[in-house]
Amino acid sequence: MSNLTQGKNELSSEQVKAAATGFVSLFSLIGIMFYGLPFFYDFWVREFGWSRVTVTSGSAFGRISAALLGFLVGWLIDRFGPRKLILMGIILGGTAFIALSMMTSLWQFYAFSLWGALGYICGGPLPNQVLTSRWFIKSRGKAMGIAYLGVGVGGVLVPQIAKWLNMHMGWHQSLMILGVLMIIIAFPVAWFAKDSPDNIVQEGTKGETKIPLGVILKSRSFYFLLIGSVCSIAAVSGTSQHLKLFFSLDLKYTQGQSANVISLVLFSSIIGRLFMGWLADRIPKKYVMVLIYSLVAASIPLLYFATTPGIIYIFAIVFGIALGGDYMIIPLMTAEIFGIRILGRVMGIILTTDVMSDALSPMLVGWLRDNSGSYFTGFAALISLAAIGTIAVLFLPGKSKLS
């Protein structure tokens, strides 16, 4: 029986390996690297005297530089398969953390941030989205949700682990240990994964017409999807990358209080990934995307009332649920509209622009905070971006390929 057409509750060993690879690589390259690194920002502000713009600019510099390779990475995935890229990304991401643990100057911060960003672009969302989409057809939403659980689990655990390591060893040793863990956890699992079922062309794309990339780039649907994802990712990234700074330096939270709220955000994201993945297999993905983006827009205003008892926990839950679905829904919607035959190249373009907004948004918020003395204007900008993203998604088609 085909790997792609087995019973509803029956998974082949190769499907399990693909899902496990997505889980552990996203655990490492997003859960630890993306959500773990901001936990160290306030230490750098205090030790090196860097501004909020500076500590967020390393990620921006690295991601923008690496994003320029997004389409090339997408082409390499379509041509040679995602597994090799994932393995390379894990090594780059882990060694970047190790290198950051030894940095003593700003130029090293930028160089090692670029190093880590290359790991993210090679082994993070893009190749894992393609890997999961190839191995799962009818239950793609659920499978993507399970793979992206790695992000939530990593995000929940890392603040607590980093808090403990920082208390006992300092931030230098903490970063080094996290870098080693990234490689030890993810590399062996990804090594045994397989790029795709042998019959992917016959069954994985049965009845699917391969749409030329040029036609896709001329369609309105592509640009509505691009605008929606760019704006929502900017809102999510600008918020999440400043939470530790906002809690620790503005609200005067202790390290433990900050870690607990951030862990609640990421724990809620686990619920969001499972629920949104389940929902995406049952109703049109367009409406799931609208729901997720609306929750992003609705949650950020709660930060204005962060000193009101209980509000910060409501924010953490609502924002976390939206965060869980935000990155995951983009490849699902892309595959729904344009198919999976050239998903790597299409997602390469979308991911490139998303990474740009992912990188620049925290810098914009940091600049507004440094110049105004509060996060009021920065949060307002993020709310506006989230609203624009929601409106753009409303113009997407359902299951039709182009419009």
C-alpha cells in the first residue's frame, strides 16, 4: 500500500521520520535559535552598552543577507530534496550559537548572526515545509501542526533552561550549551529522513497541473498571500523579539517572571499549532488564516494594559495561539492555491520577503522605543501591520489555483 494512501490512522515509518525531522529541526532552528536568542538581549544591553536597535539588528542583518538566498535554496530543494539542506542548516545554526557565546565585539555579533541566519534559511521552515507537504496529502494540516510543535516545545523550554543556565554559568556558557544541544538533538534524526515517497510524482500530485512559476508571479492571489504573510509575520516578530526587553527593562520583571510569561506564550502556541492544523484539514484554509491573523491583531493592544493584573496572561494565551498558527498556515495556503510541484521555489520567494519583514520589524520597534522612550508607537505600528495582513488574506481564493 502506498505511503501516501494508507489508512487514516496508519503512518509509514518514513512518514514518522519526516514528521520527526520537522519537529526536531524546527525545535532547534526556531524554538531554540529564534525564540531563545532574545532571552539574552538584555544581558548584552547591560554588558556591552548596546541599544535595543543594536541587539535586534544582528538578527536583521543576518536574516536579510541570508534571505537573498531564499529562491536559490528553494530551487535546490526542488532539485535535490530538502534533507541535505536541513542537515547543513542544523550544523550552521548550532555552531553559530557556540560562536556567539565567545563574541567580544560588534563585528563578531553581526558575523555570527549571519552564520546563524544561513542555518535558519537552509534548515528551518522552508525545507521542512516542503518535506512535510511531500509526505502528507490528506492530513497535511495536522502533520504540519505536529512538525511545528517543535517550535512551541523549544520556545517553552528554552527560557526556563536559559534562566537556569544563566543563574549557574552565565550567558556565555549558556549559549554554548544550547548550540551543542541543537546539533545533538536534531542532526541524528534528520540523517535518517527520506526526501520524498518514491511515487510522489504519480500520487502526491495526482490530478494536479504544474503551474509555471511565471504564471504564479502574475497572479493576484500570489501578491495577496505575500502581503498578508509579510504583514502578519512582521507583527508577530516585532512583538516576540521585544517581549524580554519590554518585561525586563520597562516593566522591571525579574528573570524568572519574564521566563514564565514567555514560556506561557510558547506553551499556548503548542495549542494553537495543534488546533489550527486540525482546523485547516476541515474548513477552507483561507478562513483559518483569517482567524490566525485576526488573533494577532487583537492580542497586541493588550500590551498597553500590561500593568493591569491578569492582562499579561490573557495576552500570552491569545498571542501564543495566534503565533502557533501564523508560520504554519503559510505553506498550507500556498500548497492549497498553487500545488506542491514547485512549492520549494514559490515558498522560497515568499519566505525571502517574510524573512525581510521578520528581520526589519524588531529593528523598527526598537528604533521607535529608543527615540520615544516607550513602546506605545511601536506597538501601534505592529497592530496596523497585523490588520493589513488580515485584510489582504480576505481577498485570497478558496481552493482555486489562480485568480
